[in-house]
Amino acid sequence: MLFKKTLIVIGVAVALSQCGFKPMLSSENGEILKAFQQTDIPVIANREGQIMRNELKKMFYVEGPSDVKRYELRVTTSSSDRNMSYLSDQTAGRKNVTVTAKYTLYDVENQKILTSGSLSRQGYYTVSTASSFGTIISAERVKMDAVLLVARDLRVDIANYFMKHPESLPEAPVT
């Protein structure tokens, strides 16, 4: 039985080794990384926006920002809380936090919209009747975690755009 499982795992590994998969954000796709460096990320309003902008800058400017800015990524964020369950005294027992980011990627040269969209993530926390401080900390932690996840999703969306539209990339190969 163990021999069959090992053989199956080896077979799947060999089959997938030739599938042509190449990571989207690897050094092989240097044009995407260069496009990230050439993306200006203006200030985003509110606390969630500040956290998101800092996270985007960490992910986009891995090797530092470029002096040349070909793209501008404009983002707006919002968050909302919603009661999910109630205790016997009709106070909230569990809450849902939703963080949403609407984004637009512009070509700086002609102010043409390259791509836009909306992303959201949710998180949940328990409302403690014994410790209001603990509840506040939990709510903030869940919100910040959702902000970081939206920022990562946004990076993937922008990278997907550049993968599907290589003509938008800096120094795109001529075909």
C-alpha cells in the first residue's frame, strides 16, 4: 500500500515537472518587477489606507522605487463591521469586518486607465463582555490582517494584468 502511494506521488511529480509553470513574480518575469518599481502609489486616505500603502510599497519596491514613474496606482479603502451573532442580552457576540479596496492603474503618460477593480476580505472576531480592551484589540487586529490580505491580492491582480498585457510593460519585446 505504501509502495503504491509513493509511486503515485512520484508519478504526479514527474508529470507536473514538465507543465511549463513559471512563477508570476520571479526573476524570469523581470518586466513585471520593473513595472512594479515604476508604479507610483499616492497617499491613501485613512488608517487602513496608510497600512495598505506601506504594504504595497514593500511589495512593489523590492529593489527600491524607480525614478521613472510610468504608472500610477490609485486606491481607496473602506471597512465595515457587521454583527454576526447575538448574546442572550441582545448584544453582539461575534462580528464580521469587511475591508474593501477599489483601485485603478493609470498610464501616467496619457492618463489612460489600464485596469481597475475592487477587492475585499473579511475577518471575524468575538466580542468579549469581560474585556472591552481585548475586543478593541481583536477588532483592530482582524481589520489590519484583512488590509494586508487585500494588498497582497491587489499585487496579484496588477501582476495578472501585466501578464495578460505585455505590451503595457516597460521594454516589452517586439513581436
